[in-house]
Amino acid sequence: MITATANPKEDSCDVLVVGGGPAGSTIAALLAERGHQVVLLEKDRHPRFHIGESLLPFNLPLLDRLGVTEQIAGIGMLKYGIEFVSPWHEKFVAFDFANAWDKDFPFAYQVRRSEFDHALLKNAISKGATVVEGCKVTGVDFRPDNSVRAIAITEQGQETSWKAKFFVDASGRDTLLANHFGIKRRNPKHNSAAMFGHFTGAKRLPGKSEGNISVFWFEYGWFWFIPLRDGATSVGAVCWPHYLKSRKTDLTDFFMETIRTCPVLADRLKDAKLSAPVTATGNYSYRATRMSGPGYIMLGDAFAFIDPVFSTGVYIAMSSAFLGADAVDLFLRDPSRSRTAFRHFEIEIRRVLNSFSWFIYRFTTPTLRELLMGPRNFLRVEEAVLSLLAGDVFRETPIRSRLMFFKSLYYVSFMANLKKSYVSWKKHKDDIRLPINEST
């Protein structure tokens, strides 16, 4: 439990935002632009490394609304689609965003998150937000008058205190408020871990497809392969936690051994060299039991993190910031009308998370793999699935009914191969089990 301690010096603002990633910088810019006094506290200093470099086509309208499209285009690698590679099919399947239901969003970008996040943070400053870097929040206290008081420690060890009318938790996987309230829950349906690194000299796809993301299935999960504009390539393995716990060598050797279990990926990296240390992270999938309450809201990873197979992280973070900004603005102007806005905010974000999660939970199953590796556009189902992968999930469009039809196809295929499906389900249940020392 995080608790606030006494401090004689206290600054004040309308909105206190914790976290300078895509969610925090986006909502800070939007609320400052609407005339609110916004202070953003960031524990690190930008630019700083962060994984999760792949954007979705529907990120682009959000960048337009923030006014940063030109800056992001200047640092981004064009991404026109997705490639899936399956060792069980000995082939690849490519999906182009231009073939989605809505043809107006044919591309996205791959970005260095250090550059991308820094651009969004600078935009928040330009819109009028006050940003304090190197300042880590260590305590928070919600008061009876609905104000909030936060305690933070600077890099120099100085304690500071902030009082705000509203608190925005955009602390990412630090999950500040979820830990404070004790409402963070592991995902019982999907548990995974990841290890990743950056390479130079990786073999990319030819021509227009050079910037596309490639996703490779392998025995213990899946790999990502994300080309960046400066010649680096981000490569990561999302795998079952017990597999990561099985390593008996150092992390770099284990990562390279894991890559060798996927010959197609290993071939693309045969002349490549690691340009940054390999990193591992666990406890990969979680969700808090609520997103908002009296005087606060949680955005992006501060509320939930799902497996990144469909590159949803930055998109959901920024989208939650846009929806959250509307609710917070209404709270500050007319609190009596804000309850409905917060309820709408939470319903929408949960619905979108659930839409992606259905596919994520089944991504490593033979049934879904067969459907993705043998796409058919019957009743425009392929266009609907591609629209989901592009991020077209917040609008009321016909793709929702087509996705329901796709799910029906999945269940029919599952039942038609019941014995094989049961074996796969049992294996998945065993795969996602937590190591004994992490089971509590």
C-alpha cells in the first residue's frame, strides 16, 4: 500500500498526471489545450528506452488530432501490413492494411519509442502542460473533499508534494493506483513472459514490405520482428513463463538459442548482430478491477496489459487518453454530469480490450492458426479481421457482425477437430501455469 507522508511545501494544479508515456503525454496535451492547469510527473528523463515500437493505422488519426503527424512521419518506418509465419505450414501469409474494410488507412509506422514518446511529451509542453522529469511519485492520498495529494521524490532526493483536483494514473506497468488500491489481478486465461533485443544487419522483407511487422509462431509462443527506420530491428520472443524459467545459461545465450528454434527467423538474423542488451520481463498480462473512481482515472498499461501480438499497446493507451480527457474535462467543468462520461469511458476500453483478447487467448491454438494461415474473404470476413488488426475497434461499423461470424467459424472448426483441439487446450492450460514461486 502506498501512503503519503507529511510535507510542508505543497504545489497545486487542476490535473496531476503520473507518467510521460503515450497515455500520459496525450491526456496532458488535450487537457492543457482545453485550458486546465496540468502537471505531468515522469520518473525518467526523455528520451528513454521503451519496447513496443509498432503502431496501428488507426493511431494516425490520433496523431493528426494532437498535431504531431509530421514529426512522427519524420522518425517512422512505413508499415503497410503484417506477415504471419508458421513452421507447421512451411509458408507465410501477408495481410495489407489497404485491404481492410475501410480503405482510407493503408499504413502505419514502426517507431523508436524513445523518439516517439519524446515527441508526444514535447507536444504536451507546447500545449501548456508543465512537465517535471526525474520525479517519481511514492505516495498518494485521496481526501474527503475529493482532492488528491501526491508525494514525489526528485533525482536529488528532495521530497515534493502536489495537490490536484484530479489524478491521472498513466504510470504504465508500474500500475501505481492498481497497487495502491490492491486491485491488480493476473490474467488467469493468458500468462506469458518476454525477452527482446535490437539487432543490426537483419534481413528484411523486399520492396514496399520492408517495414512490415513479421510474427513467427514457434513451439513455446511467438516472435516479433519489427524493422526500424535507422536500420535496427526489434526482435522479441513472447513465451510461456515456465519456458523462460527453464534457462540454464545467461539471458543473451538463451535468447539466441530460442531464436534458433525458429529456422525462418534464424535465417533472417544469421548476419545480424545484437546492438543492445537482451532484456526479459515477466507477469506480462494483468488487469485492474476498475479504471476510475472519485477523483482519478487509469489509462493504458496502468489499468491493463495484454499480450502485444497485435501491437495494441500504444493505440489503446492513446485512445484511452482521448476518451479519458473528455471525461476529466467534464468532471472539472460540471462534476454532476461526469459520472456517465466515466462509465462510457470504462465500458468502451473494456470492450476493446475484450475484442483483442479473444484473438490473443487463442493465437497459439491450431484452430486460429489454420484460419489465419488460410484466409478467405467470404462475407468480407478477412476484411473485418484485418480491420481489427488495424485498430478499427472504436467505431460502429459492420465489422462487428463479421467478427462474430469469424468466431463462429473458429468454434465450428474447433468442434470438427475435437480431439486435436482438446489436446491443444490442455497443453495451453499447462503452458500458462505460473512457476511455483510466482503462483501467489
